[in-house]
Amino acid sequence: MFEETKVAGIRGTTSLADNRLPGLWEEFMCRHKDLFMAAGAGYGICETQQTTYTEDGDVLFATMVGSPVHDFESLPTFLSLEQKVLQAGKYAVFTHRGTLANLFKTYQYIFGTWLQTTKVVLDDREDFEVYEREVLSFDAPDNEVKIYIPVK
């Protein structure tokens, strides 16, 4: 069972065709690496309530990258960090290892194979990724990402 978690970070939008997530992470790490190092983890959150399907079949969605914090009140205001609370609940957790260029294949497995063959029902909460160590290279073979999919 995942406990409620407060995340401070930056928001942006991205699409499947034009993945802007690496740029968001680069911006976050340049400005707030100390927050990541203090927390020991980074979160990439897909804000599903703000998803748009385009005419050409692409998906445009809001996202937030950041790190967990104990509370929002103690954050310095000059940092201008966005705030998000991830709801407590049950999640199916998957681990992706290797180059992040293949991360979409893990998602294809989750939604194309696993979800179709399980009796689990998705819950209406946001899915997110957890990076427990800094990604030094997009193509590093030792990258590891935990993917949390909300289920009932």
C-alpha cells in the first residue's frame, strides 16, 4: 500500500510524439538537484485529468517532475516549486531497467498485455514513475525506473 506523498517540482506538457520529459528533468536537476539529493528520489507524474487526444492520434498530457518533501510549508518561496499530493492507495508496481529509450515498451506491456490479462481494475488516480537514483545518461544500461499504476 502506497502512502500519501507530497511532491515539489516543475510542471510541463509533453506528448508521445514529442517527448519533452528529458528536458523537464534536466531543468529540474539544474535548478533543484539539492532537493533530489536530499530526498533520494525523483518522481515523474502523469497528470491524467489533463490528457488530450489529438486528431493525428498523438496524446498530449500534463506532467510534473520533482522530489518528495515532508511538507510544502517549509519550502523556500524563492524556489517557485509546484506542489502535488499523490494519493494513498493500492498500486501495481513495475520495474523498467535499461535505456530510457525503451521505457515506452514497458508501458506497452503494462497496458497492452498485463492489463488485458489480469482481473485488476484501474483506479482514477495518477500513475507515476519513481527514480531512486540520478539518471546519468538516457541510454545507460543500469537505469532503473519503478512505474506505479493505480488499481482498485
